[in-house]
Amino acid sequence: MDNHKNSENKLFSRNIVEFVTVAVEYCNFIENSQEISALDFSQATNKILPLMYLKASLLPNINIDEENSTEDFVNEDIYNYVQNLISAKFGENDLDCDVPETSSQNGENTTATISEILADIYQDLKNFAMNYRTNNEIVMNESLHNCKLNFEKYWGERLLSALLSFHKLIYGETDWESANISMNNKETDTSNWLISQRQQEWENEF
């Protein structure tokens, strides 16, 4: 009984709750960024990513007794939608970032675009946030364990690489007009947004 209580208390510790808050804020920002200009999007993201890195680095170690209890809420269609949304917003400013080649054994680097990296982070954080909100201790523990592991082994380094590109875009001589013209010329219909539809389905599940 005491072990269960200690585990429950740990799940709602300050560092975890603050991480959950920032993760949800990031996901909400991405999902509601359709009308935001590339410059405003860059400036906001350049602030939230360092905070996300800090809060993820403060997560405690989580021990899990079993695996495969969590659900992947972000499927390939949603991932592609998020990535394409950001890529279209940036246009030619969707820069290539140097990232470690995780599938390689020789430590070589490869590249990923800003939109790919932000979609990677979104996918992991959205899956985590949706599993965490189930209020099932086993699911919450595993989702925290997986998110912390993915941060350490995968998207933490990619986040830092994206930050360097955002710094170059914001403080360099970036042409934001072309991106704004491209975005403004597109007609949008919020009723058909994949994220909006899937979000409604998620809400109905809880």
C-alpha cells in the first residue's frame, strides 16, 4: 500500500507536473498554429523549446513493471499532417538541421528539416500527454519512462539542433515575406483539419 502511495505521489511530483504542463502547451501551440506567421511561430517556438528541454532533463527515473500498456495516439497521417503544416508555413526557410543518425553504428550525422524535428517532438509529447491523462498508474508510469528515454536517446538532440536553426532564422537576414505570401494565398477550412477531427475523437474517449 505504501509503495503504491509513493508511486502515485511521484507521478504528481513538481518536476513531472511542470513537464506535463509544458508538453501540453507545446502540443496545443502546434495544433493551433495554422494562422500564425512563420516569424511569430519561430519566435514562440524559440522560447518554448529551451523550456521543454529543461523540464525533460529534470524528469526523475521511472521504473516500470510491464510494457506495451500505452497507446500511440499520433498515427502516420497525423504526423505527416503536422510536418506538412509546418513545412508549408516556412517554405524555403524550413532549414536542414544536422542530427545524429540513430540507425547508424558509426556515429555519422545526417539532416532533418525543422518541420520534421518539430513533428517528431509533437508525436512523442502528444502520445505521452494522452497516455498520462488516463489516470492509470501503470500507463502513466510507462508513458513517462518512454518519453524520458526518447528525450535522452532521440529528440533531445534534435531539439537542440532545431534551436540553432531558429536562432539563425530569427537573428539572421531571413526573408519572411515569401513564406507569408505563400501562407496567405492558401484557403483554409477549419472543419476539415485532421488535428481538429482527431482531437474531438480523443476528447470523446475520456
